[in-house]
Amino acid sequence: MSSENNWERDTLNRLAFATLNEQRRTRRWRIFFISLFFIYLFISYITIINPEWLQDPHTTSEKHTALVEINGIIAANADASADNIISGLGKAFKDTNTKAVILRINSPGGSPVQSGYINDEIKRLRKKYPKIPLYAVATDLCASGGYYIAVAADKIYADKATIIGSIGVLMSGFGFVKAMEDLGIERRLLTAGKSKGFLDPFSPTKESDIKHVKVLLGEIHQQFINQVKKGRKKSLEAKGQSHLLDNPELYTGLVWTGEQALELGLIDGLASSRYLAREIIKTKKIKNFTHEDNLFDRFAERIGATMANTISEQFNATTLK
């Protein structure tokens, strides 16, 4: 009888502790969601009263030089996407205290489409705000798509050691045909449309496919060349150096140092963004308009990640019991 009583007592104790643990877990979740709700209300209230506090804590009434940075690969899903850069440029030009805009570029290039979007938007904004000049400043690297963007600026500056240029277009890949033959692997590619599988890395190349791609690359390259000549023409004409744009060596895809680029007419001078703001634009303050997620977006993202991790942990703890 004593053993049966002990077993019943032990079972009741376990049930009681399980109930208490479940109540504590439920209470913690309730407190968490209530706290989250009040934080959300607080941020929403502050945003309604002062919508600028999430975007720029350094608002000032003095004239400033607006700065927008392009860092890294220019691509749709990258930090240097057209959407992000255009967003920053739009805010920079719209600010009534902006005296000039500096586009600081440190990029090896990327998508010609994304670069073209930014180039077109710069031209549109310059027409809309004709009194606000835009200068491009190349730092470590301004190549290919980065330079495609830079030529839309009124003037381009760089450091003497900046690597700049690469006015060309490429498409690269790999071929595994010989490796597959050596391994005895048979390629089975089914398509609807005789050219649907063109440039397949596991199939032999066709001369007609290569010819077609070269035509595409040549057309995009010519678009690049046209933008360079159109963008640099006015600045070089003012110096009596427009003939520099007729140099075919510029468009071979080679890169040069900042000093060489100045001699070739690819840039207008050697200067940093700070020197440009202080000595040429004549402003003391540089205000950064580079796009970044505002505080509320970052907060929501972190809360979302925290909730997902917490739910996952609770789910795993439940399923492992």
C-alpha cells in the first residue's frame, strides 16, 4: 500500500509541477506580447508627433553638402541597388538646405540596368533642381557600372591612387564538356525552342550562340560609351579637351589610376569629398543621405527575429518532452 501511495503522490506532484510550468509559460508570453504592444504604440505615437526623428537625428537649418554613398556591387538585391541610391538622392535634393550633392563611389561595378537607372535619375534630378550641382567622388575603386553612374555628375573627382575606368562589358562562365566525357556522364537537355539551352555549360558551344552573345555585349558596350561621351562632353569642352573622348583606348575595359584618369579626361580633378565640401562647395557640414532602414524598420526586424527564435525554442521544447 505504501508503494502505491508513493506512486500516486509522485504522479500528482508531477501533474502539479507541469501545470505550474504551463501557467508560468503562458504568463511570460502574455507579458511579452503586452509589452510589445505598448512599445509599438509608443513608437507610433512619437512618429506621428515627429516623423523626422526616425530618419535623421541631426536636422539643422544651416546650408550643407549632401552625401550619398555607393559601396560594393551594384545589384538589385544589394545595398547599392538603384532603389536605395535613388531614395537617398531624392531626399538629398529635396532638402531645402542642400547646397550641393556629393555621390561618393567605391564600387567595382555590377548590373548595367541598375547603373542605368541611377544615371537616368541623376539627370532627372539635375533638371528638376538646376541650382544644386552634383559631384561624383571616387574613392578606392570606381569601375564599370560605378563609372557609368559617375559620368552623370557635373564633375568627377578622385584620389591620385584611385582605380578608375573599366569601360567595357563582360559575360563569364565555365564549360564542363571535357570533364563530363572523362567521367562518362551523359548530358540530357530537353528544350522547347532550339536556342533555349544556349551557352549551357555542360554542352559544347555553338558558333551561332557565341556570335549572338557578342552582339548583345557589343550593344550594351556602345550604350556605355555613349553615356561616357555624353556625360563628359560638357566638362571637357569647357577645358578645350573634348578631343580626349575620341581616344579608343578609353573604351577597351582597361583601368587607370586617378592621376592617369585626369590626363585622359575621365575625371576633372584630384580631391576628397571633405575637401570638395570645404573648398569648392564652401560648406562646413556634410549631411549623409545614404539610404538605410529607419529605426522602426530595424526594431521591427529585430522583434520579428526574436519572436521567431522564441517560438522556435518553445516549439522544440514542447516536441522534445
